[in-house]
Amino acid sequence: KPVKIAVANGDGIGPEIMEATLRILNAAGANIEPDYIELGEKVYLSGNTSGVEDSSWEAINTNKVIFKAPITTPQGKGYKSLNVTLRKSLGLFANVRPVQALTPFVPSHFPDMDVVVVRENEEDLYAGIEHRQTQDVYQCLKLITRPGCERIVRYAFEYAKACGRKKVTCMLKDNIMKITDGLFHKVFDEIAIEYPEINSETQIIDIGAARLAAKPENYDVIVTSNLYGDIISDIAAEIGGSVGMCGSANIGKNVAMFEAIHGSAPDIAGKNIANPSGLINAAISMLVHIGQADVGDKIKNAWLKTLEEGYHTADIFREAVSVEKLGTKAFADRVIANLGKK
Amino acid sequence: KPVKIAVANGDGIGPEIMEATLRILNAAGANIEPDYIELGEKVYLSGNTSGVEDSSWEAINTNKVIFKAPITTPQGKGYKSLNVTLRKSLGLFANVRPVQALTPFVPSHFPDMDVVVVRENEEDLYAGIEHRQTQDVYQCLKLITRPGCERIVRYAFEYAKACGRKKVTCMLKDNIMKITDGLFHKVFDEIAIEYPEINSETQIIDIGAARLAAKPENYDVIVTSNLYGDIISDIAAEIGGSVGMCGSANIGKNVAMFEAIHGSAPDIAGKNIANPSGLINAAISMLVHIGQADVGDKIKNAWLKTLEEGYHTADIFREAVSVEKLGTKAFADRVIANLGKK
Ligand SMILES: CC(C)[C@H](C(=O)O)[C@@H](O)C(=O)O
Ligand SMILES: CC(C)[C@H](C(=O)O)[C@@H](O)C(=O)O
């Protein structure tokens, strides 16, 4: 029986990269059945400030897996970030973002980088507690809880263990935030000793981010709180090649959501030129999650082969290494043609 | 009459790099007179949790200029960060951190980078308002004020104007923190229109940090709040060559403080191997501030010439480009020998 997946087509380039990715999943023999849900721009503009239709919540909670294309949040103070709404409402506590360089096909100064950022996904300044105290004084509350820290740190070590990774680095600013970031650090130390086979280290976020940017090959798994993880994962993705290439898994106790890490790029929407790679990588993570890792491997190989052959979308096309510039559809066709090839 | 300067020798490598730098200042004809003050480890361990002796405050407020080597804050929750104490007590609202690549003498992937980070230095999560709400729930308050935003944004534009720089980029997370970071953004837009000759742009901090790490040559002046600025400036410094090479100016209405951006490196203290370049660059900023920019230029040229000749301290020594590995003292001697040379 196929696994039912709540699928959100998204806005901007969302629908075209989703179409391309679902065709690949289908051709690869993924045993899934899309259950389309409404999220995003249209829902916002219909007056629902959360951006999620009531019926979509039902579908999400029934299917327990969401596959989501990028969405557009309209300008204006009334609209809450859909990503944050989904993450918090569904308790998607871990945001897992793998980055691997793909040189020479995608240029990067760091051919050996292979980093996974495990980002706490519900707490921190993202709790959305903000207010004006006076006309001139504005405040936002950073929230860190012990269960929140325990969940994410344990997830990072379990992930490292399951994937045979060697080191977990924790990045924080606990020389300044001794109480909040200090708690995260303390919990990290407590849990790290339960995993003697995995190396662990902590770094202050400023110098940690700097060293990641300068020598990413020295990092393996990085665990950190929400805002630092937001910054760190974009840095990793961009210096590894492009934020346009990476997917992410948002993991909760009951529900998991898979998405590209880039946005909906309305400026190039509908032109059949967008790179579906971020969403393809998100799909591969999803297949692992639903127990179809073999199908995921097949897609990953075909995708890599396509890049290696030099068939590139416009964003990564370079005379020096590319053979042909392909549109979104043709790129997907090529990945499909490469399924099962060595 | 010489300008009196409050000088803090610092901890770890502090005293040796300060000695080296003061010798250079002296040889270059800087018209200054050090007034030594007590700050840091010894003061902390004597039981003063602020790390600053009362008599030092007096000297600072009289002289109005501090030249400070890195200090060590002892481990332990009772000790407040000295940097933060000084910045807040003295109202040092702007932290100015220039980074210029020095390839091929110091390796960097980005030979053309020339960035100045202007970091707000008093507010944000650095206000130090933190508490335990329950055994499991910890909070920290992020504080953003309109006068604080106005001060730093105006400083960034005035700095850009004075230095003939072309663009100011503001980095924030106002898609999430619509009230606090939203205020900073609004103030940025308000002030930017007063400087039509300078380009201005805003970027979300995650992708901004990522683009800075991937293509720093696209940035000129960056203005941002305290925590983002902390992270961004370390990234810039490290990918530009090394955090060990950069100095910073902490500017207030009445007082200004000049320091290296690196720490006190206790592991290599007393060995005459530390690189004094960060403090030398801080000294150059200080000379501009006290109206002796010509002496600053002279030192800058001599310092660059020394690097170009291949006389390098151990941290930047590489067989490929270095001629001789010099200790702290010998490096300073070489800079002195190069003063006034073309
Ligand atoms: C769009 C935005 C709310 C989101 C975040 O800040 O988490 C994005 O930057 C991400 O990293 O997924
Ligand atoms: C030492 C620390 C308190 C300081 C900061 O966070 O500001 C440092 O990282 C810096 O950037 O000057």
C-alpha cells in the first residue's frame, strides 16, 4: 500500500519544481500517494493570517508526512511566517540540513565539505514573543527550555550514530548568555558523555561560524539553537555550492516535513528555469524517513550522474564544466533517464 | 603636548603584543603618553567581579581614549564579560571592524575583499537581562531601542561618507522579529534616504551571512545589531585571512576604545610568538581618532611592507610565501625598520 503524503505545491517556482520532483519520485518507483493540501499565498490572501487552511491541518495530521515546496508570505505585518507556524504547531523540533560540496560541477572552495546542521526548530527568538514597551523601547524574548535542549541534542547524537558520523560540534554564545545558552551547553555536555564513540566539542558561535566559513571540512554534525542554526545552515549551503541545492527535514514526534531550504523565487516563476535540486534532496530525506531509502539512493545516484554529465540548470551553468543548459522539466527528464544507471 | 591614552596591558599574550605595538607607535613618532590602567584577570581574581579597578574608571574618563590588549575572563558564573562591561558603562555604541584581504601573504579565497562591519555595541541580547522562569524554562531579553538604532545607522552612513565608501548593507532577521528587527530596518530606511550618494540595501541575516561568506567582495560597509555583528565580523575577519590580524574601534560619545578582535590566547602566552598585527591595526584606528592619521599611515605602510617582504609570525607563516618566521619582538623590529620606507 502506498504511503500517503501531504503535498503542498507552494508559490512562485514551487509548483514547477514540485511537478518535476514528483515525476522523478514516480519514475524511481517511490511507493507514495500525494494528498494535495492548500498552504501559502492564496490562503493568506483569502484572509487567513496563518496561511494554512483548516482542512490542510487535518490532512497533515492524518498523513504525518508533509512534502512542501517553497511558499511566499505576502508583505504586511499581519502575516505570520508559515514555516514557523508549521514547525511550532506540529512540534517539528529538529531541522536537519545536510550540505555536501559537488565540485567541480557546482563551484565551491571546499571540495571536501560534508556537514549536517541539526538546528533546534521551535524555541529561541523564534517563539515570536515581541512587544513595544514604550514608543522607543522594543523587546523580544529568547526562550530556551531544558526539554527543548535535551530533544535536539539527543537527536543530533542519535543522528550522528545512525549515519556513522564521527563528531558533533555545539555552537552557542554562552560566554554572554550564561543562563539560556549556558543551559544548552550544559545539556550538551550531559548527553555527550552518553555517546563516548562520538567526538564532541563546543565553540562560541562567532568564532564557530567564522571557522565553518573558512574551513568547513573540519566540521561533521553541528547542533545549535534556532537562530544560530538558521544562519549557520545558510552559510554552509552557500559556501558548499548554493542554497539552491539543499533540502531539509523538519522532524517532530508525530509529523515530519520535508522542504528545500531556498525560497519561492517569484522573479523566475513559471519560466521553466528553476533548479529542482533542493526539493529533490528533500525528497531523498523523506524517502529515508518513510523506509524507502533504496529508492532515495537510486534518485541520488541519478541526480549526481546528471550533474556529473554536465546537464545543469541555469543557476549552476558554467561554460567550463557544463555540457548543456536545461530547463526544470528537461533536467527532471535527464534524472529520470539516469535512474538505475551506474 | 602628547595625547594621554589609558593603556591596559591585558592578559595572556596581551603584555607582549602591547609592548611590541607601543614600541612601533613610539618609533613612528606618535605623540601619545600611556597612562597604564588595571583591567582583567588579576582584578577579577582579587574579588572584583566587574574586572575593572575603580581607579581605572577615573583614568578612562579623564583620558577618553583606551588602548586595550586582550584580557582573560576567568571561568565561573560570577564574572561578567569585561568587554561588555566597558562597552556598556562607557556608552561605546559603535564597534567598527575593518577587514581587508592581504593575499598572497595571508591566504584568503577572496583577494578583493574590503569590508567594514559597523556593529551596534550596547543593546540586543547583550543587555544581559536573563533569568530562570522555572527549573526548565530560561529566558533572555533582546532589547532594541529607537535611539540605539538611530545612533548606529547614522554612524555607519557618516563613516561610509567620510571614508568614500559606496554602499551600506543592513542585515537583520525582520521577517521573524518584525517588531525589534523591524524597528532597526525602519530606522535604516529613514536614515538611508538622507544619504542619496551612498547605495543602501537590506538583507535577511541568514542569507546575508551566507553571501558574505561566499562572496565578500560584494560588500562594503555592513551595519547590524550586536549579536549578528559579532558573528558577521568574525566571519569576515576569518575568511579575509585570520581573526588574528584585525583591530577594532569601539566608539562612544565621550570615550573610544581600541583593541584587537582576537582573544588572549593563554596557551601561547609569554613565548614571544604571538602576532601583534591585530593590536597594530587597532592602534592605526586610534591614531586616526586622535588626529594623527599621518602617523597611522606610516605604520600601516611599514606593516604591509613587512608582510610583503615575507617576514611573518608563526600563525601566518607558510613555506610558499614566507621568507622568515619571526617572533613578536623581531616582527615589531622589522616594522620599525620599515617605517618611512616606500
Ligand atoms: C523563511 C524563514 C522564516 C526561515 C527561517 O528563518 O527559519 C528560513 O530562513 C529557513 O531557514 O527555513
Ligand atoms: C568576548 C566577547 C564578549 C566579545 C563579544 O561577544 O562581543 C567578542 O566575541 C567580540 O566580538 O569582541
